[in-house]
Amino acid sequence: VAQTLTHGKKIAPDAVELILVQAAYYATVGKLEDGLKLLEGATKQSPKALGLWLARVNGLARLGRIDDALVVLY
């Protein structure tokens, strides 16, 4: 999976779908904070991509950071 993600970043580094998969991969391997950093940058770059915002809020909620998740939603 890591190799495929690396290859995908070379082809379409800003693809929303790729970023979502990469963030999900980070969560799966116990690097949820890295995934959140990726999603934070991606939401700044693509502020109209709803999936990125939802993934970011979900990640924060999974970490128990409900207040931070609410701030992102607001």
C-alpha cells in the first residue's frame, strides 16, 4: 500500500481521493496525527472538498479531540 501511495503522489499529488486514502492508511498503521496534518494542509489547499473536511473532523473525533473537531466544523 505504501508503495502504491508513493507512486500515486508522483502522478497526482493533489488528488483529493489520494489524500483521503493516504490519511486512512496513516490511521490504519497508527499514525493518525500524520494523517491529520496531511488533511489539514489539504483542506487549506482545497477548501471546497467536503470529503477532506469530514475526514479531518472524523480523525479528530477518533483521537477524542471533540473540541478541535467542533472548531473545524464551525
